[in-house]
Amino acid sequence: MLQKTNEVALVEAIKKIPLLNGISPSRIRVLITLCEGRTLQPGEVLCTAGGISDALYILLVGELGVFTPDDLQVASLKPVNALGVGALTGQPRLAALKALKPTRVLVLRKTQLDRFFNADPPSRSRIYRNFIHILAEKVNADNVRLRDLQAEQEQYHSRQAVLQRQLKVHQQRLHFTLEFVSRRGYMEYAEARAQVDAQESAARVLAVTADPQVRQQLREALPGFAVVEAEQGEEALAAVKQDLPDVVFTTLSLPGMDGKGLLEQLHALQPQLPVVALAGEGEDTEGFDGVAAWPLDAGALRDTVDGLLEREGLG
């Protein structure tokens, strides 16, 4: 049986679990007396996937991870929470529960739960109504998310069509320019095309800083890269939307939006885009994909870019 530490506080905490909404404190105390207490250490498994759920769990302290049968964590659960509703439905467990930190749970075996239900039909009806309400809310939330995803998909297709039209226009302009260069005798069409292709294949680096000397240092340190410049955060965001770079370098101090704010905006726009902080000692660079410290070192800059491009499969 569960050893009591603070019964009143425990009852008040468990009352807040949606599955037990509306169950009286006296009936919750009865449920508690039917439970077994269990303590788990990090990595210890509470239950495995598959098989019929034979217990309802109440998470009191700690944190549990939800893992697929191939041991992929898909969610984490914190107190106070009721888990293992398969004990109500008779459905097999779809996932395993594993402690992520020292954890304390109450274990209510299905046999004890059935005993409670048989002795108290009104509480049984209430718990099942709560369960149906929880499922309905989840379905509604999933439907909202589905509509959002559909809207995002429509926006993506619309944006894709715009980009395709822009690409066609750029290709036509490029062809016209190369023809013009060739007719004027500046160089052969094939040679001009080769130079353009070489420039297009170069990795694009976006340098964001209000200091023109820093932008010049980046250009000089990264020969062979297409370095695009922006003096402030909003300008950088516009540049990314127009033509996605491969790597972004930014100082933390910028006019208007600072480097941290720019980082958040860039990751919201393009989560996989590497962003490197141009920072001095003691500056907060948490969250950035890399740091280029002052004074800038050309070799270190090139190594940083090469490493990030290789990580993204572009090197």
C-alpha cells in the first residue's frame, strides 16, 4: 500500500487530472488506497509496448518518456498525469514508458480498478465520460492541426509556382545577357556561360553586420564563396526569403533586431539554416550553430563554413 506523506495535498493534486474530473475527494482516497507506489530511476522501464494494458498509472514526481517499439522517443510526460488508459479500453499498449529522471508513480492494477468500478458505478460512469471528452478534444485538436497543415501546403504550392515563374524569368534574362555579351565580342558564349555556372555553384554566405569592415573581412576570407551582405536583421530576412543562403554569419549587435532575434526569426523561417555568431568573449551565443570569435581568422572561417556545408550535405 502507498505510504502517506501528505494525503490532502496528494488528493488535491490527483483531483486536477482530467480523467478524474468530478470524482469526489473521498472516492479519490479510495482509489489511492488501491494503488501501489513505485519509484523508477532514469532509464528504468515502467511498461513496454504491445500486450494488453493491465494498469493505470498516475505520475506524481519526475518525468516519463513515451517510446515507440523501435525505442524512438516521441513525447515526454510530467506530473500530475494519468497514463495507461488501455486499462479502460482493453486496447494494447502502443508505446513504452521509460523514466527520464527519478520518478514516482502510483500503479492501479486493472483488477483493482474493476473492483472500484463495481463498487461505485457513478464514479465509473464519470470516468468514462471524462475519457470520451478527452478523446473528443484530442480529435478536435487534430482536426485543427490538419487544417493548418493543409493551409501550409496550399501556401507552399503557391510559393512554388511563384518561384518557378521567377526562375523562368531569370533564365530568360541570363540567356539574353549572355547573347548580348557574345554579340559584343567580350567573350564567347560558352566561356561566359561557364563563368556564370561556376558562380551559381558557389556556396552562398550571408554576412549580416552594420560594420562594413567586418563585411569586407568576410568577403576576403571566403574566396570562392558567393558572399551576400545585409546591414540589419530585416534586410537579412528579406535576403533569405529571396534567395536562400547556405550559411549565415551575424554579429549580435545590429540596428533594430539584434543577432539573437535574427537567429529566432531565421530558424522559424528555415529551421535547418546554419547561423554562426560573430562574437567576442563573454557574449551570449547559445543556440547558434557555430561561433567565429574576434579577431576573425580566415582559416577558421573557411573551416567553419566547410564543416557546416558538410553537415548539411552540401560540402
